[in-house]
Amino acid sequence: MRRFLRDNSLGVVFGLAFLLTLAGQAIAGHADYNDQQVSHGADPVSLSGYLTTSSFGVDVAENWQSEYLQFFLYAFGTVWLVQRGSPESKKPEDIGPESDAMQLVGPHVKPGSPKWAKSGGWRTAVFSRSLGIVMGAIFIASWSAQSIAGWANHNAEQLAQRQDPTTWIGYLGAPDFWSRTLQNWQSELLAVGSFAVLAVFLRQRGSPESKPVGAAHADTADTG
């Protein structure tokens, strides 16, 4: 067990941190939701009742979709885009999907290589892009969930104000939907872009996300 925790500590720690922060969001969101309920003359709801509301659903989904958009764009974007001097970038001369030899596919596989890396055909083609495909699929699923939860929440507010509800298609063009969406997208794009550039000149000793402390600023795709 000790060895398992050591070998998987990154996933375990971030997984537990995710669950703790999600629980914290639920508790804080529940308190805030009930404050609004009381201020509007409505009855407060239980924590379990709050977890099934569109308000909680849209708050969770809008953050998830922006995070997976970040990874989806980064997985595909870094195939063709580079930042000289950044450990987050490949070398400029390696732009593109790279050769089979560099990617260890087909006849260039090594012992222990995944089966689909050496099978060839559509299997290797799909596996070669599987990370981006899965990130993109989760992004689309969470963005769809955000749109549905946001639509339900928007209509609940409309009805509370004795206004007509809107259709789902109508909500997709509403300022509320795009305000929620774009405020998350811009923050993720800023974070990714600034990290790639700052990592050219700054260091974090021992981190694979940073270059070695003594590496030249111009060294690219070099990790510590």
C-alpha cells in the first residue's frame, strides 16, 4: 500500500483535494443558496436537495468544461505551436505529429509498448490521438451539462420573476450562458499562455513542469 501511494501520489493527492473542494463548494453553495431563498421569501432547502438543483449543477459544470477545454486545446495545440525556451513546448524543429520512430509506433515499438501502438491502421491512428479525443469528449459533455443546468436555472429565475421561460436553443444565445462560459474560458487561456511563457525565464527546482535551474533561457523542451 505504501508503495502504491508513493507511485500514484500525484493522482491520489489531487483526487482527494478535488473531492474535498467539491464538498466545500457544496457546503458554501448550499449556505449561499439558502440565504437567497430566505431573502426572496422562499423556504430553505436541505443539503441533499441543494445538490439536485440546477444552481449547483451549473456552477460545477461550467468549471469542468473550461478545464477540459484547456487540456483539449493544449494537447492538440502543442503539436503545431511552440514557445522557444519553454519546457511546456516541443523544439521548433519538431513541429508536427513527428515520425513513427520518434513516436515509437509500428516497427519502432519497445517492450511494454501499448498494443494499439504496434497494431497499425485505425487502431494506432485513434490511440495516437486518444488523449485529445477524450479531453474533447469530456469538454463537450460538460459544456452540454452546463447549458442544460444553466437553462433550467435561468428558467427558474424567469418564473420567479413572473416572466416567460425560454427554450434551450434560446438560452444558448442568451447573455447569461455566454457570460458564464467566456469568463471561464478567458481565465484558462490566460493561465496556460502565461505559464508557458513564464516557464522560459522562471524555475521550480525538481518539477518536471520546469527546466533545470541552471538551464539557459533559450533551452526548449528541457525538463527538470
